[in-house]
Amino acid sequence: MIFKRYIPPYPMSQYIEHIIYAQGSQPLPYLMELPDGRINLIIELQEHSINTLYCESNFEGKRTMKHGWVSGANAKAITYQNNNDSAIISIRFTVGGFYALTKIPMSEIIYPGLEIELLLGSSFNRLYQTLINETEIERKFQHIQRYFLQYITDNTFDSSVVKFIDKNIDKPIDWLVNKSGYSQKHLIHLLKKQTGFSPKYLQRLQRFHKVIKAIQQSNGQLHWTSIVYEHEYFDQAHFIKEFIHFTGISPVEYFKINNSSEHHKVLTDIILF
């Protein structure tokens, strides 16, 4: 498998966390993308390859995509059917970064797998042709960076309310509202427009990902009672309910998946099963 990661420099780093190129077969049939409040733009470089995702549990809500699509604005995990003929570029935006660049409200990303052409139009088609005709991976990264640099009109995003909330998401909601200078209603409106989520839901996502990180770093040794206590869930039933809400599987099932394959540790935005 070919795998390369590119981290863009400032100012693009304010908007894009990383760009990943991945090509080659994986040994398992499905890939799960976990929600974390960030947008992913997936570009399939095999022009005639078709990708399939399921936006609901039990492999329901089937969607098929070809050249490029958006995911990550989903509140719960989505599942991809593994495509061994695929060569993809995954662009991972910071919280609110996609909106800050494109000014496309999250309400327009109505479902996971929405074709990016519907949002970015002919300019994406030109980028796509450039990418599939480019042979060097590093130059593909540079083409993408130049494409999104044209969207930057100022540096106000660095001091935006979305950046502030993201940096302080572990603080109480009342504190966030007070420090933001907005009413709670207006703050929720801004965050939903720019991220798709309320501050409370972003806090739930942050806590969930702390749990995921703890599981991934557990080396096969994990005490669930400690997880519940350390991450301030009401009780074990509450913890399990939250975990299933985000992933569609139980913590124990995820733990088994995490310890059955090394590949999820490479493809950091997804797990395989």
C-alpha cells in the first residue's frame, strides 16, 4: 500500500489539517469513518471507479460516489465498502475550515457522500482533471493547496468564534457563551452554520474521541470502569449508549476491532473491520 500525508503550512494550516494519499488493497471488507466535527473531502483518482458508503447502521442508507464527495458533517459513523481498485486523496479540514474557505453553510451538505461538484462546480472539475493527469503525489498535494489558497480573502478565521470554541471546547457551555460575546441562541446558530453542530454536540464528540484515543493506546489492556469515570459519563449504561450512538457498535466490539488489525493506526481517520 502507498500512503503519504501532507501537512500544509500557514495560512492553509488554519483551514486544512492534512491531505492524505492512499492507494492499494486492504485485507478487510469495510471501513468506518468516525464523526468528530470535521469535514473530509474525498477525491477518487481512478476516474471510472465507483465507491459505496452506508450512512446508517446495518448497512442501510446506501450511496454511490465517483470523483469527489464530502463526508464528516455526519453526526454518526458512516461505513465504506472497501474498494481495492481505489486511489484516493482525503482532505481533512479543521473545525469550521471548510465553511471559512467556501462560505458554504453546513445545511447544504445534506447527507454524507454528497458529490463535491454540486458544491464547488466547474472549478472542482478543473482541479480533478489536473489531479488525475499529475503523476507525482507531492505535486498533487501542491495543486490542492493552490486551489484552496484562492479562497482565502483574509485572516479573520484565526480569531473567529469557531476557532475559539474549538480551542476551549472542554469548558462549560455557559463559560463559552459568556466569553464568545454572543447570546446562546446566536452562538448555536453560528456553530451549526459553520460546523453543522451545536457546542454541546461538539463537546460530546470531543469526549467520545478521547475515549477512542484511550482505546487505541490501551495495548489490549483496558478497564471500562476507569474509562467511564475518567471521562465523566454518568454510569456505564450512559457510556455504552453514547458509544453506540456515534459508532453503531458497542465499546467491546470496537475494542476487538482495534486489536485485530494494525491498519486503522495508519488510516487515522477511519477504522477497518
